[in-house]
Amino acid sequence: MDELLTSEEQYRSITKHLPRFTREQEADLIQRARTGDSAAREELIFSCLNYVGFIANWCARFVYHDDYLDLVGIGNLVIVENLDKALAKDNPCGYLRKIVKCTVVTYCLTHASLVTRPVKSEPTYTVSFDTPVYANTLSQEPVVVSEKADYTLLYQALERLPQAYREVLARYYGLYDKPVESLYAHSRSTNKNVKGTVAYNTKDRALRRLRILLTTQEKRTLLHAQTQKKASALS
């Protein structure tokens, strides 16, 4: 009994026999394709199919409701649709591979679940679940909340953190009216760490401790409020 092949193995069984061109051969194909040679155009398309399979295999893990061949079809289609546009570029094959990657990755981002997200959609702002939001209200200005949030507990908890923890959170989130600074830049400026990992690790540890402090403060605040309520009820 013949062994059943997966969709990836079926596709690879076809593309693995395609020739791999050298730079000189690729340049010759591009020149012929620009002059209208249909055979050269087909060869350029075929030369990108192995890359399409690679990108589809890499991105298939991010979508749970699409098959490997679905992603391959998306990549192959975008190559055919953009071949003429690519031939006007300095590096047509590089351009085709770039748009294949961008198109497949974008598809995975917007189709990672059964609920499809629109590409480059503007967020809908609302301050209440009772506020009606319709299609004709999306272009309106965001609703400005008049009440100012109280961050007293947050800053009290920050003051209880070690200096290094407080500094990295203040710079990363722009607290204490400080300009926002990336963790990589902060790590490079303080520790000269080439990979910039010091600030990343410090931020994670600082957030864990800050959550513990805020939880403790919240429990104390609720307990104090309950005590005051009981005292006022007894009086």
C-alpha cells in the first residue's frame, strides 16, 4: 500500500525537481522576460515556488483553520499578479520573494482565528458599553474622558521598588514625565550590553514585583473601606 503524503510533501515532490538558477542565468531570464519572452516569464515564476513553500511551512503554525496548500496558493497567486510590476524593479526575483512573505504573513495575522480582522482598521473608541457604535460613527473623533484617572496607588507602589526597577519602568512607560525610551536603548546606555537584554529582564522582574505590591495595596484599601463602612453603620 502506498504511503499517503502530506500536503507539504505533495507540493515539495513537485518543486524539488525545479532547477535552481545562478545569478547569471537569473539575469538572462529577467532580460528575456522584459522583452516579452513567455518561456522566461514562466521560468521566473517557477524559480520562486520553492521560496513560497518555505514561507508557507514557516507560517502554517500560526493559522489553525487553513491548510499548508492554502498558504501556498496565496503565495503563488501574488507572484503571478505582480510579475509585470516586479520586472520593472532592479531585482525582480527579490521583489517577488518580498511580496510573497509580506502577503502570507499578513494573511496569517488577519486569519489566525475564525474571526477575520480587517487589515489596517481604525480602532473604535467608546467609554461605555451603553454607547451605540455604528458604521457611520467610526469616522468621528474619539470620545474624550472628562474624569482623570487616579494613579496614586501606582506611584506609591513604584516608590517601594528598587531604584533600578523604578528607573527602567519610568523610562519605558514614560512615568514621572520622562520621555519614553526603548528597552534596548536603555540597556545600551546603562550596561553597554550588546544584545540589550539587561533592561528586558529588569523590566519583567520589576513588573512582577509591582503586581504583588499593587495587589497588596488593593487588599488593604478594600479592607480599610469595609472597616469604615462597618464603623459608620454601627454609629
